Amino acid sequence: MSAANDIIKAARAAKKAAFKLAGISPRKKNSAIIKMARGIERGAGRILRENAKDLRQAKKIGLKSSLIDRLRLDADRIKDMAASLRAVAGLKDPVGEVIYTRKRPNGLLISKVRVPIGVIGIIYESRPNVTSDCAGLCLKSGNSVILKGGSEALCSNKAIFGCLREALSGTAVPPAAISLVASKDRKAVASLLTLDKYVDLIIPRGGEGLIREVASKSRIPVIKHYKGVCHIYIDGQADLNMAHHITMNAKIQRPGVCNAAETLLVHKDAAARFLPVTGGALRENGVEIRGCDRTRKILKWARKAKDADWSAEYLDLIISVKIVEDTEEAIDHINRYGTGHSDAIVTEDHKHARAFLRGVDSACVYVNSSTRFTDGFEFGMGSEIGISTDKLHARGPMGLEELTTYKYVIMGKGQVRR
């Protein structure tokens, strides 16, 4: 049977499973998700062995170091996967929540109620933990999920999926509620994107090329996460010690992720005091600095920034640095070159902070904190399905509520319209 036929079969089954899943109690869903967490823990050895195969192949084909970091699993990351599932099980179930109720003059009682979206297709690259995170979030929110990971993580994804599927045996959750497209055939994705009869939403997670391709070819609504060009702005009224630690964390803690800082903006009044210390520390940690002309007068060893650097998502130990006149220029720069992901100001001036929060058009805007916190787990969502840089219908880290829609429930006593 072809990959396309397999996907159609899985999508049909997922649709049937979604109708059943929508009626399963929170207790039974939570029980299934906890069993999935145990399944990940029991299968840790198997998962690591399969992940080692993917890592060997990734190095053989010369995959970028940042992508290899995303691909790599170890004992701690597997523990985190299980912990995320347990955290999701412990969250309030959004399904059935009454958003509001209003009574009309004719006596009709109209309620707006959260319901599952239905069937969600997740297309993702590199990070195998997405397999378990998305399965847990979708099941908790009452959705079936079709998972399509990248070929570079195929062995890892199959092992994780196997542990999850086996754990669902004997639970109230229908097995078809989670499925994995285990094919390297690129036509498999194209086929999935045509199944608007069965699939209600597509969420791509990966490089900009993948997301643009999915968005352009899909017949199904798509929630996108484009590049994460995140900024740290050091205001003239910043605590420079705090600014130093936030900048270092945002850039070097894990440079290959979407919430790492890619551009550092520094107020002209802080530049001479801040850049020698923090610029030097970045350099000592292997970070290449690409600076504007004013930056290079202070950091003479910095490379000259090109215009393309201001919109670059490096996902690497590289950062662009620009000295700005004031908060307004910083906001204008971010709105011009940023991607609406995560941006931060470091300041002790409340007026400047408020102006930044109002003016920056991004999903997550920070005051005196690292952009590295843009993450479903850090936001108390258990984990995330992705980080949306769209504005409809979800924005920022997507958790359980973002995986629901709503319907109107109308209760009457024989009313007819006249």
C-alpha cells in the first residue's frame, strides 16, 4: 500500500476516533496520558538506541550542529518528556468549559462552550520530543492527532510513538486517536495537506522553508510559526548587571532554539559601559558579533553587520548588535526586522517599559527577563504544540485552550422566531 493510501486510512480512522474522544471524561483521558508517561520511561533504553541511529546518520550527512542538538535525546530529555505528559494530565481540562452564558429577552439561554477542534496534523522537523508533547496535548484537549516527523528523526519518532501507542492499550482512548506517518516519502506530506475532509488543522514546526511550503500547499487551515528573530533591548536606564545576565542567557544557554536572542539593541547612553563587558563575555563563549558602525567603534574586533543580519535567525552562536538613539528607535527596529515571536526590554524606567510593551507587535513581550521563557512548559501549559507567530486563532505558545474551538449551546422552552 502507498504512503498516500496509508495516510488516507489513518485520517479516516482519526476522524472516527475524534468523535469518540470528544466524549471521554477528563479522568479517563488523564489516566491514559499518565500511562503514556510511564510508557516513555519504560521504553527509555529503546528510545535512546533508536535515537543513536538518527544521530549517526545526521552526522554522516553533515546536519548542522544546532539541528543535531535538537535531535539528540538523553536520559534527562526523556525524563522531561515524561514530566511534560504528567504536567499535561494535571492541568484543567478545557473541554466543556463555559466561556460565557447570556439569557435573551425571549428566555433562550445561550452558552459559548469549548470543544475540541477535531483532527490535527502536526508536521515537524528534528525534535523527537514533539512526538510525545503533541500526542499528550491533543489527547487532553479531545483531539485526534496525525504526526509527521522529519526523516532525520524517523527512528526516534517510531520508538517514541511505539511506547505511546502501547501504553494506550486497555485505556478508554481509541488507538487511532494518535497515528504516525512513518514514511520518508515527501509525497506523504503533500497527501496529508489535501485531506480537508478528515483533518481540521495543520500545525507545521520546523524551518521557514517547511512552513512556507506547508502554508502554500495546504487545503486545510494552517497555524504557522515562522522565524524566531528575537531581540533584547538594553535601555539607557537598565540595570547593567541584570542586562548582562539576561543577554548571556538569551543568547548562549541554547542558541539553536527559536526563543534565543538573535539581535541585541543597546541605547547609546549604555553602550560604552555595557558592550565591553557583555560583548567580551559573548566572545569568550564563542559568540560571533556582527555590529553596526557605532558598535564596532567600541568592539573593534566585531564583524560588520550587513542589512540581512538584522532579519537573520542564526540558530547559532552569532548575534547582531546595534546601538540605538532611544526606545522609539528600538521599537521601530524590532517591528521592521522581527518576526513577532519574543522581544525583551531591560530597563528600570517604567515609562520606557510601558512604551515597549505597547509598541512591540510580538506574541511575547518581556520586561527584565530572558526571551528563553517563551515555552509552553515555562508558561504553565505542561508543554506546547508550537509557538504561533500568527494572530488568528492562536498566538504565542499553544497549549490546551489553543487546541479548542467553541460552539454555541442554546437551551429553550418552546420558543419560535416571529
